[in-house]
Amino acid sequence: MPALESRVVPQGEAFQANSAALQVQLGRLRELEARTRDKSAASAPLFAKRGQLLPRERLGALLDAGAPFLEMATLAGYCLDHPDPERSVPGGGLVGGIGFVGGVRCMVVADDSGIDAGAVQPMGIEKFQRLQQVALAQKLPFIHLVECAGANLLDYKVETFIHGGSGFYWLARLSAAGLPVISVVHGSSTAGGAYMPGLSDYVVMVRERAKAFLAGPPLLKAATGEIASEEELGGAQMHAAVSGLAEYLAEDDADALRITRELVASLGWNGGAPRAAAPAVAGGGYQAPLYDAAELLGIAPSDQRKPLDMREVIARIVDGSAFLEFKPGYGAATVTGHAAICGMAVGIITNNGPLDPAGATKAAHFIQLCCQSGTPLVFLQNTTGFMVGKAYEQAGMIKHGSKMIQALANANVPRITVHCGASFGAGNYGMSGRGFMPDFCFSWPNARTAVMGAEQAAATMAIVMEGSMRRKGQEVDHAAIAAMRAKVIDTFERQTDAFTTSGRLLDDGVIDPRDTRKVLACVLAVCDEARRRELRPVQFGIARP
């Protein structure tokens, strides 16, 4: 397979400007993630007084030391919990991702009870359910470290209550699919939250700390007049000895996590997924890219209007920078071809410009070929959309674009999307954006997503507004049009950046471009294991006696 030859000049002015701009955005990303960690860690004295571990300490004790952990959706809820970017604490009140427990790849979620006692956040609900859906699709055991104060009744919203119920639906689906669901209850699990352990296959509870009840003492007294202690209603000892909700009673957080690790080890889970064959390379290894991943910072476009040869990106993420391009002379603005990432074969589809009829046709052809060979697809988004204009419409842009979307929507191989630059218009759809449910979707900090560019949107509305004035016989109000243009541009600009879209869970997280190969290798391995694993589904989720 031929190796790509890079033409990047790291000393160039454009490279340096791109790198500087992206360093600023990465600094902002790390500051936001640190803000969330610091907010939670500020509760350390209270947790220590109660003899508890902080949520991230619990994760650390559960996960295999030194093994990779892919944290997902770290920006969930950004500027939705508070409109001021300087006061927003992203994360949705949850820490979650894919890691290893006793050598078993699992989806692990921890309520971040260091922040507002783990009170439910609307985007936390969305994040939790996204992680559940990933676990179901990728056949991952689901482990939830529970400590949640429940919903904030002062900020009650009926839609949050309704949508929240889907989390229980997904728990039942996970169990019925044959995927172990494990709850480790470290503290409160109240009202609807009590169904988290109730719908789990295995429950570990911490003595004198864990509590699970449909109605706590205040609500019980208000509703029925009955007076009862927390332990009588839903204490760990009661559930382990009387109600039967808990299978294991732990002495403290550390003991609960030890029990959980032993439980996962006892499942023999890895026996259901035969190991993949070693890469067909001498020694069973694979070659690193020929070019430094750090150069992606200077390659990543800070201005999506400037051209970028995405082969330069490919050269820094695939094995040996080797790329066998498919139909390079046909629909040249759409780049397709075969490569490998850490020994795993992939088909890559990316953009060096808008999608035209030939490019859409080529992409549809390539997607079908990858389905025929069982090759996962990696989409590197960098497009302003599908081409428009008389010539393109007459050439069948609609039908050829639809052909690409048909192939994409029905592809039966893993699809992983990375937003590397622009993601505008129907190009977002055709290149496997979130709406087309890729297995995983990540963004670089410089990525921008919108139905169209802000200037295009403003110009479109200006033409419409001026035409409307003329049709009504009114004098064209250029000041009003200018004000409208400014408003449209502001509206679009506020919603297009990766921090905003990731805050709304329109991806699975913003990543450092330098980590692209590592992240892709991780999720490709997840997808590969899922497709080799044989589950033992049952008609219903496991019911408790």
C-alpha cells in the first residue's frame, strides 16, 4: 500500500497561525474539564468526614490501573446549566466512559455527587442515556456508581421527568440483551433513582451509607403521615437482609469496588468474544505513522474557508501513513480509500471540498464495498455541504446525494465520525453526522457545525427580506436589513462551535487532534469486540425475587 507524502511546512505562517489558534481552544477545553473536576473535588472534606471516596476516586479504584479509559461527553450541558460561560460547570453531573474492569471492557458511569450532591441535570439524563445506548450497541457490561440526590424540585420541568424514564427503559433492554447491569450504591438512590438498583442484575450497597427508597422520610410523612427512619425505609442492611434488593453488602466504598471487580471477574465475560486475529504484519505489530501527530495542530483549519488537503490528516493517523486511495481521479473533492489504524483495517471517507454528484456517487460505491468486505468506515468531516447551482442540479445532485445517504443509513459495518473542520448543511448528514447514528462521533476543538455558514445565512435572509419589502411596495430599509444580518450572524456564530455542539451532546466529546489515532483505535477495538461477541439474550430483563 503506498505511503502518503506530506507537503506540510511546519515553519510556514499558516501552519503556525493554525497551531496557535488551536492551542488556545485546547487550553479552553482543558480549563472547562478542570473546572468540573475542581468543583467536585471541593467536596473532599465532606466526603472524608463521611468516610467516602470522591466519585473520581471511586472510578480510579474500580478501573484497571494503567489501562486506557475513554471518558465521553465531558462538555455535556456546557452553558445549559448556566448561560454564563465563566460559571457553567459542564459534564451533566456524571462521569462516564469505556474502560477495563478486571480485563473486561465495560461502560462505567459515576454520579458526580461532589457537585450539588449528584442532583439530576437535564443534560445529565441525555448523557446517561447516550452511554446506555453505546453499551447496548457495543455489547458492554454497564456499571453505575450510584449516589444521587434526585431531581431538583425547585427547577422542576415536566419534560425532564418524562425523558428521564427512558433511562429505566434502556436498563431493561440492556439486561434482556444479555448484558450485565451492575449498580454500586454508595449513597442515596431516591424516588425514580431507586429503580436504578431495582433494574440492575447485581447490586452492591455500602453499609450505613447506601439508601434506596421510592419515598424518603419527608415525602413519606407528607404523603401518608407515616414516620420512619432512612435505614428502616431503605438502608443497605435492610435491603441486603429483608427486601432482597442488594446481593452484596460492603463495609465502605473501597470494599464495594473490590466486590464489584471480583464480581466482573467471575462472569467469564471475555470467553464470549474470541480474540481477533493478529494483524497480518511481521511480528503481529503495526507501523506508526511516518509523520508526527503533533503537526495536526498546525494542519487543523482555523478558517474553514481555506483549503486543506485531508490526506495530510490521514498521513498522521494511519499505520505507516499508507493509504490506498479509491478512484482518486473521479469526484476528486471526495477522498476515499483503504488504510489501517493500529492493525485494524478501515475505509476512510473525507472531504477536500463540497460533495458533488461524482463525489457522492463514489462515496456510495465505496460504502457498499466496505460493507461487502466488513470493513469499518471512518468519516473525517471537512465539508461545506453538497454543491448547489443549475449545473449540479441538472447533473442529479439530489438523486446522487440521496444515493450516498441510502448507502450510509443502511451500512452494516461500524461507522466512526470525527469532525475535523467544517460540517455544514446536508454535508453533515451525508458524512455520517450525529443524526445518522454513527457508532461514535467526536469533534476537534476547531470544528464548526451548522445548516450553513453564518454569512451565507445572513445573506440569504437579507435577499428574502429585501424581496418581501419590494413586493409590498415598501422602500427598502437598509438599516433594518443590516440589523437583521447582524442578528442572524450572531445567532449562527453562537451555535456553531464545537464547545456549544458538544454541550448539547451532538457528539461524544471534543478531543485533542493529536489523540485522534488513539481514540479511533480505542473505539475500533470496541466495535470489533462487539461484533465478535456472542450474547445470551433473554425475553425480559432479569427480575428480582
